[in-house]
Amino acid sequence: MSWMIWPGAVVALIGVLGLCYCIFVAARARREKQDARQMQARLQGLVAMNMGALAVSSIGLMMVVIGILLG
């Protein structure tokens, strides 16, 4: 199962890049000084992407661990 390690690492990296993107967008939204309702709407839309990126990263890490344990 060692063939699962590198694809898992790539999937985990994609998830981490998604998390970094979410951090960047949230920081940029905070710097723009919007009113509370606009900020809340923008950040609520970002929550779904953040959770998706976290899930992708977790799946990638699981692939790496399973590849190491079974390899």
C-alpha cells in the first residue's frame, strides 16, 4: 500500500492550500472594514469552503497514515 502515500500527501497539500486561501480571504475581508452584516455574510460563505478544505486535508492525511501502516 505504499502507492497510497504520495497521492495522500498531494491530497493533504491541496487541503492545506484551501485552508490558507480561507485565511487569506478572511484577513482581506477584515481589512476592508465592512459593516457587520456584510462581514457576516461573507464569512458565512467562507465557512463551507473552510470545512471542505479541512475534510480534504484530513482524508489526505488518512491516506498517508494507512499507506504507512499497511506498506
